[in-house]
Amino acid sequence: MKKVLIIGYMHPKYDKRVYRTVQALSKYAKVIYQYVVKEKESEYEEGNVRYVPIEKRSEPTKNILAKLQRRRKFDKQVVDLIKNTDFDILYMHHFLPSKPIEPFEYAKSIGKRVVYDIHEYHPENFLLTLSGPVGRLKINVVKRLFERQIDLSDKLIFVSPEQMRYSLGERKKNVLVVPNYASMAVCSREKSKEIVFVGKVARTLGDEEQVIKKLINEGFIFKIIGMESSVFSNIEHVYTGFLPYDEMMKEISKAAFSLVSFKTIEREDYKNDLWSLPHKFYDSIAAGTPVIVKRSFMSMSKIVEELGVGVVIDPKDVEGSVKKILDTYDNYDKLIENVERHKNKFVWDETKEKEFVEFVLG
């Protein structure tokens, strides 16, 4: 039985994407799983998984040197784990900022395989708040490191085809695209005239806010699931609070539409937004609810238009966006037929798991 060392890095134990890899691979291999905890916990084994928590206390500070020192300490613990663990495959869910190449080079130096699961386009995602000349310099530096990580990896996993193509350039690598699939499919007999907005982190609606306000005037209810903040104080809404996953899916399934909207930073060309295929997108369609996405979300809008599972809008054109949503709602039965026809494509199942496991272990 092969041994897979999964580096979750700063992801918590039950991060949906990371933990799914642990569950899938541990059915066929011995897994050593590193993840972050806020308070000290002990290692333990359960089934084919050895759980290795590494503590990183949350200590807010504006002192950059102090932050860097703590990160170096954490990264050293991860490197020590890698160097002191017997494994056949090193599975990286993120790179170590203070030691960005070392885990990759070490694994290759001892003849082991490296699988790199690239959640985001790191040259832009890392230290994303930096802007201007410093921000551009950071992107160039991290891009060189990122390309070296790709070159050292035996197999690469990406979230979207667009992210994959841009990251690889002309390189020929062994790759697999694994979006953030839903964990279950749901069907609801009732559909309310609601638009749901799902997420853990409260973000402003941006240009979509005026669209939503006009839709409220047309009789829609705007329901927020999982977040509450003063950023929504100027828009009429219903708030459910955080819900367990199955309850969240049932709540989404009752709505007419799910708005998938976010803006990580002010830049309109931020690639990790443009190419994102987030959990809420897959969860919404798996729950049988059509999505509303803006055209600048290239990866999502392409899927929505190809499969007919929602509405693609330009929120800067408020009147045009409202009309498009209302016209779609007038032909809602056809839209729901499309969603029901395609929704299993958005759910993690045995076939997708088998393809993933064979890719990693094969």
C-alpha cells in the first residue's frame, strides 16, 4: 500500500477540498495528513490516516518581522515533517512561503513523486493586497518560484481549465482539473421567489447591489445564508445564519436563483476571481437552483452558457441585467429542466473519485 503525505499547510482539518483528498486517497493508500490548528493537539491514527496537527496561534500583529518569524517557524515544522516521514507521494495543497522550493526539491532528491494541487494562481493570490510597483515585483518573483514548483511536480491538479492553461503556458505536464464539486445533490418540490447569497465571508455585493435592489422591487426576496454584516445594512434581506451543509443545501434548493458574486480585491482583472469555480457555484446547481453570475467570471459564465444552468449578466448594465433575469424567470420551467439534466455533473461521486485516485496513485 502506497504512502501519501498530504500537506494541508494552513488549511484547517476539515477544509472541504483538502479533506476530500484525504478521504478519497485513504481508501487505497496510507495517508499522513498535516493540517493547521489554533491550539496544540496530539497526533493520532484512525483507519488508514495518521493525523498530524501543527499549531499556529492567531496572534494579530502589525509587525511584519514578527509575522515572518512565526511563519518561518511554522514552515520549518512542515519541512521537518516532510524530511522525517516515510512516503511515496508528496501531495502539496499549498507552498511554504519561507521555503517555497525546498519540499519539492527534497522529494525529488530522494526519488519520490510530487503532486501539486493548485487551488489558486499563486503569483497573484500570495500577498494579494500589494499593489503598484511593489505588487508587480511580487508577482514576477512569485511567478518564477511558481514555475519552478510546476517544473518539479510530477502531477498537477487545477481548479479550472482556464487556470490550468495560463499556469502551464507551453509546458507539457500530467494534469487533472478537479473543480470544487458539491458533496450531494438535492431536489426541492417548492421554489420560492427568492435569490440566495451563500458564503462564509461577508463581502460587498459591488455592482450587483443595484440589480438586487430592483429585483426586490419586482417581488424577489433576498436571502443571505451563512454570513451577516453591516455591508448588507442598506439592502432589504432575510438572514438564516450559518447552517450545517445538508441544511444549507436544502435552503438553497428552495430558492429560484443563487447569486454567485464576490470581489476579492478592487482590481477587475484579478485572475483568481475570473477563473474561480467556488464551492457555492457547484453547491447551488447541485441543489437544483440556477445561478446568477457576472460575465467577468470567465470559468463560471462559460459553464452557465454552455449548459443553460443560469443567467450571465453584466451588473454595470443594471436595467439590462434585471430584464435578463426577469425574462429567464418567465421561462423558468425550461431553466429548471436544464439544471436537473446537468446537476449530477456538479457533484463529487464514485466516478470522479475513481478518476482522481487513479491519477494520484497511478
